[in-house]
Amino acid sequence: MLVFLFCVCTTTLSYAQHMVSGVVKDVTGEPIIGANVVEKGTTNGSITDIDGKFSFTISKPAVTLAVSYIGYQPQDYSYKGQENVIITLKEDLQNLDEVVVVGYGVAKKRDLTGSVASVKGEKLQETASLSAVQAMQGRAAGVTIIQTSAKPGEEANIRVRGNRSLKATNDPLYVVDGIPIVVGLNEMSPSDIESIEVLKDASATAIYGSRGANGVILVTTKKGKEGKVQIDYNGYVGVQQAARTIDMFDGAEWVDLVREANRATSKTTPYPLVPTLDWDRKIGYFNADPNVIGKIEQAYDENGNWCPDRLPYNSWTDEALRIAPIHNHEVSVRGGTEKLKMLASATYFGQDGIVKGQDYRRYSVRVNFDWTLNKYVKVGGSTSFSHIDRNNGGNLYSDVKNVYPLADIYDADGNIITSRPGNDPQLWNQFLNLEHQKKEIKKDRFLGSYYLEVKLPFDINYRSNVGIDIGPWYGNEFYGALSADRSGSAARAVNARDNRRMYTWENLLFYNKTFHKDHTLGLTFLQSIQQETYEKSEIKVKDLPYENQQWNNVGSAQTIESVSSDYQRWNLASFMGRINYNFKDRYLLTVSARYDGSSRLAPGHKWVLFPSAALAWRIKEESFLKDVDVLSNLKLRVGWGITGNTAIDPYKTQGSLEYGRYSYGSNGVLAFYQKEMPNPNLSWEKTEQWNAGLDFGFLNGRIGGSVDLYLQNTKDLLMDRQLPIVSGFGNVTTNIGHIRNKGLEVTLNTVNIEAKDFKWTTDLMFSVNKEEIVELYNGKVDDEGNKWFIGQPVKVFYDYKADGIWQLEDAAELEKWGGVFKPGDIKIVDRNGDYKITSEDRFILGHEDPTVNLSMSNYFNYKDFDFNFFLNGAFGQTKSFDRGWSLNGRYNGAKVNYWRIIGEDENGNPISNRSNEAPRPNIDYENPNYISSLYKEDASFLRIGQVTLGYTLPKTLLQSMGVQKLRVYATVQNAYVFTSYSGTDPESGGDFNEPMPRTYLFGVNLSF
């Protein structure tokens, strides 16, 4: 018995000596969750838990532990029986082993040969954004994202390295979890995204063939992870208000404008320089409404003196705005075992517009899973469903800009007045639209991506992907009798539907093998088929018998305005091959070719080949640099490729038909005729691109980044070539024309300070793009009608150029014009000096898209506090700002220092204010000549896009509550914008667009 007990005790002690346990932390002392700890040379190992702890059996008392975690430098730890094992990992500032998603696969960052920008999910969640595209703004060099509208639910405009097409889309291709989708990412919550990669150069995008010319946006959603179930809640609530508004003429200023317009008239007796009530009572814009003239009478004192500060008025544009709430709530559950990993999430996003009558709601759910059935077979999928409710009300802020400020919005009881403002027959109280007009958009979207992976003999892997994208859309509109649209007429309605369905099936073979340590070969082969179907129907009716039916019973309408429907379907079949070769981890080669066949093209022209090649040299791995400690990374990249733009509409090569109605005797007949000439030779627009890049890192990655130079030529542009009239057609669409883009992109990431309790990092991105038209349908000849000019960008402003305002002292020069102009008129530059203003005197006044984009993010961490701010800017672009100046006194508009007479000298000669901003008002004409020449403005800007302060509660306070992490934060978005542009915002721009909101948020990040 004693011998038996001795053996048991000896065995137990031996077992205890062969166990290792400890904790893995970062340099700040925070535990690292999910780190791999493995006994080197064996399969013994474990993954750290939520406290960073690990424990597992080892083969002998003294071993070497290999510890690794993404984003940190791997470390070997010598274990010799220590009791308290604490392993500290240092952050891998260069992240060269970080896995980046590329087309049809993944690659380590160090092995990339093309130009790829990566944005991680945590960066996307730094801003309260409707979509991931908006959240990407300023996060990737060479990617220009402009929020063209502040209306809730509006998607941002994204361009990758400029515009390439004149008539077709310039939007990139979106690929979600490996599957190309129909339209953008508006319905996807940014909190569901693990990372976004932007493929920019042709060597990276050519594997998408006919759809890769405008760049490719790869979206990877979050997946389940092995380990304990983790529940996360991320949410914020906030309020929005207009960051910038347009100063309008107030009541007294509008009255002065009307008076000046009546002074300038040549048809009646001019208004005197000194205001009098008798003269005011003669002006039609004043006396048409008793309330208007009544207010003017209040502004005269008992001595008949004009006292403008006594004049009551309404700010119609201010009344159109409100302080609006915004909130987002997301709950996710993720976890799993070694074989089955799952994630489920649900998100709600709600935003009320700062312009009354606009709001947006999005509801989304997602389930992702990955299931390893055995050592040969793995299946998985990503399923998401979203629903959108959007009140797509009109831009009330713009709609009311012309209303007299002396007109009333509400009556004494607070009800919206139904009579015309100022009794003007051309005006309507647009606030009635809030109650009598409704424009509703509803959209559902189902996205599914499913895969099967099988390990085959000889190191071959097979993968089959199936993708589904279904998105029914409903657009309903109702205009009641008291809406501005009907202005007292019977109600009308619109009932519209469409549905897009896309199905994708891809089969891939992968082969990856390392030979003799120095040679690594990767082969990828793809066979893919895709089909997209689009259906649409719409009915417009008017004279509805009762209004509470809105659009739900259009059959009861007395008048059917129109009924229409549409159907389109196209198919794409593809074959792709790619070779990746790595020699000694120094010399990298990627060669690919994709062969696309499309139903959009005519027989004999359906198949097009898109090749690409790229080389990379990891110079740092060479013997002459390997020991240079100050240099941590240096890689040179060169790439070339040809991509296409799927720009041709289905059936375009066949020519479309149109119908007309004719009388044949006493009967009406329907006749069809060919609307456009067919062209069976149509093909894709093709972009050939060269890219040269340099990736660098210094001081162990504390300074790192990349520089890229690119040149891309897009040829075979789709353009309409004019035809002789005897052909029966005015033009035919053909592949002619040439656009060039060339530019520079710089990304710089720095760790400025790294101490025990404090860290400061900076991300800087800078890009320059020069876009120019090289050739058009008639060669190197400008097309003034479409405003396309050789050597200029695609979108330019072509107009007359203002040189201020003609002044009283310009009398001698004015005589040379023969009375065409007079003091107070806009002075136009006479380009050819012939004293005549003709079409030959127009200039290119600027271009719509920026030449330079710049962004900078700064991150500060002090103990449990974090602070960051984000700047982004765009420079070189021009925007048009129509201030709504009629300047005949009838309507209000944006405040301006217009030219006017302010008095007389001792000889009785008039004296002006010498303004050069705007012409003199004149009641004789509604719109001054050449007024649009004053609209163009430099829209360059630098925006403080976001400022955030956060605090993470210490774990010692949270463990007793079962909480893993709790962070609270406050954020200000769109804090300030530096710009000389006069409109609501230099980015949304466009006259009286909805003002861009400034948002104040309070948020919580909570993990269990």
C-alpha cells in the first residue's frame, strides 16, 4: 500500500511540474485576449482568456513558449518552471504580418504587390456615420469621398483616383464577403464591418475584369471567434444642428432692396433717396398684403422717420430648421468552439434631418457562421437583412428662401397660413408641405454570402461561393390640395416599385506550396457566373376623390397621368487565373488574367481579356540593408494592368424602341419605331494603368507609410457620335475618346510618443490627382455644348467671367460699349477685346472635383483616457452658389452688399457705395444679365471632422459586475470648417442645399 501511495504522489508531482500557466499583457499592463501561446516544436498550446490568462500541459519542465497576436511582435519566452509567468508583447507598429483582404483571397501586408488601402472596423466606428462609405472619408489615400447632400439617408459620392468616364458610372465595384453586390453600402451598419480594403491600381483590380476600372471596395464583415461567448453593446445618442447657414436679407434689408429696385427704374418715377410712407404705400410688393404694409407702417415713428429696428419680420429659412436627434444601438453576440464559430448582431440607426420633414430609420440583423465539419471540409456564410424607412421630404430650407420676410408663416393661433405669402400669385406657403405632402421611401435588402471549402490532395483547396443580393424598393408620393405642388388643385399621387436581384456562383481552386524554403508558389483559378435582374413599375395619378387614401388606392383617381414599367436582365460569365510567386521573401511576382463574357455585348464581341502583372522587391531583406536597424521596412512595387467599366446598358447594342400614338381614320393606333441606331461593335471602356509604389518604415515601425505614383489612360469611352440627318438618327453611341488620370498618394503613420502611461500616434494621408480629357469623338477638338475640353477635367464650369461691377466713374469706358452696360451692371471680361459679349468670351472658371485631398488623425492615450481628433480637407475645387438673387425686389435672397446709390455730392451728382459684389437691383427686369458669372466660388476647405474624448473604466471596478469592458465617450462631429465658400457647406455645396449638421454625441462601448 505504501508503495502504491508513493507512486501516486510521484505521478501527481510530475504532472504538476509539466503544467505552465501565466498571463499575456501589453506594454501598458492590459491583458491581451486571444493571444496564441504554444510550446515551440509541438502542438501543445492555448489561447488567452478575457483576463489574458493561459494554462496548458507541456512536454518537459523547461521549454520555449512562442507567443503571438495580430498587431504585436511575436516573442519567444524561456520557461524554466517559474511560478508567475508574465509575458509582455510589444505592439508591431509596422504590422507587416497583418492579414489584408485582396480579391479572391488574403495576403500578408508584407507580401502585397499592388496598391491596396486597408481601413479597420474600429476606425470606421470613430464617427457616427450612416454608412461605411461616409465613415471612410479621409482614411484611404487616393479615395475621394464627398458628402454631396446632408439629407438623411443620402449616400456619399466616392471616387478612386478620379473620374474615368464621361457618360458612364465612375462608382467603384463593391464586394461584400467575396460577393459583388448591386449597389452601395447604405443599408449596411458600419459596426458590422471588420475591415474595408480599397484596391486602387490595375494590378490589384484586374481580377475583377470588366468591373474593376473604377476601383474595388472589399468589405469583410465580423465573424465569430473561438472562446467564451462575448456580448457587446455599442450605442450613442446625440443632437444635430446646422453648422453653417446662409445669411438672408432681414425685414428692413429686404424693404431697402425693394426701394432700391424702384429707384433704378426707367419706366416710372424713381423712389426718392429718403424713405417715406406715402411712397412705400405705392409699391405693389408692399401693398398687396395688408399685413406687409401694416408692418412697414409700424417702422415709421410719429414724425414720419423710418426706424428699421421697429420692423417685425420672419426668418423663413431659420424656421425651416430644427435641432434634430440621432441615435444608434447595436448588440452583437460572438463566440464559438474550435470547430463552430458564430456571430449574431442587430442594429438600429435613427436620424431626423435638421430640415423639417426629413428623417431616416434603418433596422438590420446579421448572422455569420464558420463550421469546420472535419479536417477536409468547412462551410460558412454571412446573412444580413435590413429595412429602411425614409421620409424623403423636400428641401424646405431652399423652398422658402425667396419668400418675403414680412410675410407671416403662422396665424395668431399658431396654425400654418393657407393664403399665399404676401398675396404673391407666384408664392405658396411651403410649410403646408409638412402636413399635406408625403414622400416615402421603403427598402428591404437581403445579402447572403455562403461558401464551401474542401481540402483536396496535392495541397489543392477548393472553394465554392454563392451570393445573393435582393433589394425591393418602394417609392410613394402624395401631394394634397394644400401642398405647394398642387397649390389648391385636387390631390395627386405616385406609386412606384422596383426590385433588383443578383445571384453569383463562383468556383475557385487554390494551390500554395513552398519549395526548398526559398520558393513559394500560389495559384488561383476562378470560374464565375452572375446574373442581375431589374424590374420597375410606376403609376402617376391626379384628381384623387379623397386625400386620406394617399397612394394606396390610385385606381380611384379621375385622371391617370402615366403608367410605365421596365425590365432588364444581364449575365456575366468569367474565368480568371492568378500566379503569386515569392523568392526568398524578397522578390514577389503577381500575374493575373480575367476573361469576361457579357450578355450586354453583341455576338462576336462578348468576350474581353483583362491582364495584369506586378513586381515587388523587399529591399530591406537584402544583405546590405538587413542589419540597418534604423530601417524596419523598405519595399518597392511596380504594377501594370488593364481593367474595364461595365458601362453599357443591357440591350444597348441592339438599339431601343420608342412608341407613339397616332390617329388612323377614326381610330387611335400605337406605333413603334427605332429610337436609336444599334451598334453591335460596342465594348467596355478600358483603363490601362501603371503604378509605382514604395513602402517604408523606420525606427522599428515608429515611422511608416507608403508613396504611390500612378498613370492611367481610359480609352474607348462611350460617346455619342453625330450622324448625317439622312441616316434617320441624330447620333450613335460608339467607343471613342480618351481620358487620363495621373497622381501621387502618400500615407504616413507615426508613433510620436510612447511611454508607460501615455501614447500619441498620427495618421496622415495626402493625394494629388490630375484629370484631363485627351481626346473626344471628333479628335482633339473641344465639345463646348457638353462642356468637355481637351486638357481639362471632365466636370468644369464654363461661363462668363465677372470683373466686378461697373462704377459711376467708368463713364468713358462705358461709352465704348454703346449703351449695353451702365453703372451698377455686372462687368464682364471681354476676352477678345471687341467690345461685344459673345459666346467666345466664356472662360473655364474651375472644376468640380478637388485636385488635392488631405487628412490627419491624431490619437492620444493617457492611462484610461483616450482623445482623438480628425481633420480632412479638399483643395482646388470650384462650386456654384446661386444666392437666389432676382434683385428686382420681388423675392428675398442671400444677403449681399449690392451696388446702390447712397446720396448726392454738392453738385447733385449721385454717389454710390462702390460695391463690386453684386449688381444694382432694378424692378424693370427680374434677373440681371450674366448673373451666373457671380456664382462660381473656390470651395476648398479644411474641416475639423471629429473630436472625441473617452474614458475606459478600470477592470477592477467591472469584474464584480461581470463586465469585461466599459468605455464612455463624447464626440463632436463637423466641429468647424475653414473655407471661403459662401454656401451651406463647401462639400455638400450646390446653392441652398440642406446645411451640414454639427453633431454632439454621447456613446457607450460595453462588453460582457
